[in-house]
Amino acid sequence: MDPEKPTLPEPQTTRQSENTENSEISDFDYSKRSQWLRAAVLGANDGIVSTASLMMGVGAVKTDIKMMILAGFSGLVAGACSMAIGEFVSVYSQLDIELAQIRRNKKRAGDSNIVESSTTVPNPIQAGMASALSFSLGAMVPLLAACFIKRYKVRVAVMVGAVSVALVVFGWVGAALGRAPVVRSAVRVLVGGCLAMAITFGLTKLVGATGG
């Protein structure tokens, strides 16, 4: 019988580097993305849903393409400004609260953790810009889907299809960046958006028929 060959130990450097990389990935705090991620995803979803719902509501009583496009463009401009200002004010209020807390901690415990804490405070300008930009990008989806189609029924069908795909994509991207359940998030965003469009279209159609 041949003597057993001695087993060589596995290289420790490679295993340690792999473990370090895995630990860095697993230890990454995805909640640090929450501020700008929430603003971006909320802005995009709101841009898609509110603009599409506005265009659907106008289209329920006015099938003219020009009226629908004007309504959608007005919703884009007004919504982007509103989202930016609202997000800026909201996050700035949160920033004031956190800075006040940091000052209180400084008085109680000294300066040891002040630098580290100040790097994690929210950024109002970043949140406002992310919200306005994502709202505008989202609002462009129904506008681009409807602006080149003259036939009313085809226009509405194409717009609803494009909006549905965009809602699924934004829901999936937001969940993936935050390491949340992807399918559940995408379905939730899709169902909510379609429900908003349907309610807006139905109520506007009802009011328009009653008023006429």
C-alpha cells in the first residue's frame, strides 16, 4: 500500500479575503440609502401615477389628444415643484431635529462621536433634487406613450400598458436597491397605480356625464 500523501493546508490569505468581502457586504447598512432612495422611488411612482391619472381623468371627458398632453405636462411641472419643495422642507425639519440631538449629545458625552454622527444626517437638497428629478422622469412615461397616438382608445391602452411596465420596473428597482422583497414591492406598486388610474377615470367620467 502506498503511504498516504500529506494534506496541504488551504491558503489562508484567499479564505480571509473572501470572508472579509462577504462580511463587508453582509454588514452594509442598507438603511443608509433610505433617505434618497425613498425620495427617488416615491417621486418616480408619484410622477407616473399622478400624471397618468390626470391624463386619464381629462381623457374621460375630452378625447382630444392636445387636452390630454397639456394636462399631463401641467401635472409634470406642478408635481415636480411640489415634490421638491415638500421633500426639502420635510427633510430639513428632520435635519434640524437630528442636529439638535447631536448638540445635546455633545453636551452630555463630549466630542467623541460628533464627527461620525454628522456624516449620517439627511441632506435636504439631495432629497429634494432626487424627488423632483424622479418625478419628472416618471411623468414622462405617460406623456411619451400618449403624445404620438391620435386614436383615443389606442392611446389610452398604450398609456396604461407603458405605465404598468414602468410601475413594475420602479418597484423592482427600489426593492432591489434596498434589499427588500422584489416581487411583493413590484406587485404593490402596480396594483396601487392601476387602482388610482381607474378611480380617477371612473369618477371623472361620472361627474362629466352628470354635469353634461
